[in-house]
Amino acid sequence: MRKLEITLTEEQYQHIQEEIRYSNRMHLSEGVFGGYELCLNEGVPDVYGSTLEIKTANNIDLGEVEWKFVKTGNKYY
């Protein structure tokens, strides 16, 4: 089994958490179901870095991130 691991800065993490809380409050106040989407955009290797976006009612570019696939020992991970 493989796991996708994305490394975030503290600022990126806080931004994601704030946007999720805001979007949850908005959905509850409007009585609708909704969610969010994380988009990892892979750039051209060694030319453009990978970026991460969070998509709710708004699209927010969180900037460059590092990511990798990690092999896990637990097949039920």
C-alpha cells in the first residue's frame, strides 16, 4: 500500500484549517451540504514546483509544497 505525503508549512496548514472552519460555518448557516477539495498540481520537474489549492466556494492557492509517495507496512493503512 502507498500513502501520499504532502509537506506543508505552518502557514499553509493554518490557512487550510481556517478555510475549512469558514466553509463549514457557511454551509451550516445556509442549510446546505458541501465539502472541499484539495488539488495537488504537479509542475514540470526541476522547472516549476508543485502547488496545492483548496477549493470550497473559493479557490485558494496555498503555494508550493513538497510531496512524495511513501510505502506503508500496514496493508490496511
